[in-house]
Amino acid sequence: MIRSLLCAAAVAALVLQPIAPAYAVQPDEVLADPALEARARELSKDLRCLVCRNESIDESNADLARDLRLLVRERLVAGDSNEEAMDFIVDRYGEYVLLSPRATGANWLLFAAGPIMLVLALIMAGVYLRGRSNTKAEEDAVQALSEQEKAQLDRILKD
């Protein structure tokens, strides 16, 4: 009984482990002021590691991610607001550094492309199905002809 409980606890620990955040922030990076550190963590989770691509800079062990974490903290200590610090980093590294890009400028086209393509696909499917239903109606009309009418139609089409 105890053995099965231990096995269940081990499985639960393995399953729930990925839920817990894994931070790569080193102790020497942590700010002394807890409020500034909380702001830095909030900003860091929205910034992409440019080496790892799909990790925030808090989760990445790459040197560039460490540099970005230090830069965020440096800007906050200098007195920047969250928006000013984020704008500084975006100006320096480009909008790709954001895990969730802003829907401004040319990016709106990327955000709108999915719904636009869905609407176009639905329109094309409607046109295709409507065309098929017209063809089916014509075939039904031809099948409704008597043998004499079919022969007369064939004679007309041959001339």
C-alpha cells in the first residue's frame, strides 16, 4: 500500500513539474528592492530570448538573455517606467524581442490574415457548392426527358 502511494506521488511530481516556472535568474541579478524586482520579472516574462526563440528571458540560460535581464533591471533602477523600459529594449533589439508582438503598423495585417483567409475560404466554398447544385439541377432536368425528347435533343445538338 505504501509502495503504491509512493509511486503515485512520484508520478504526480513528474506530471506537475512542468507547471512550475523554471527561472534562470542568477542571484547576482536580483535587485535589492522587491518592488523593482517584481517589475523586472513582470517585464522579463514578456521578452523573448533571441537565442532560444520561444522562451522568455527569465527562463533562458543564454548569455544574451542574461544581458537583457540586466538591461531591464538597469533601466528600472535608472527610473524608467515599465513602458519606457520596454520601449527602450524594443527600439534597441526590434519588435521580435516581444513574445506577444504589438498589433500596430504592418503587424495588423498578420493578425488579420487568419480571419481574412477564413472568410475567403468560406466564400469560395459557397461559390463551389452553389455551382455544383446548379450542375446537379441541369443533370436532373436532362434525366427527366423522355426517350423521344432525348433523341430530338441529340439530333439538334448534332446539327
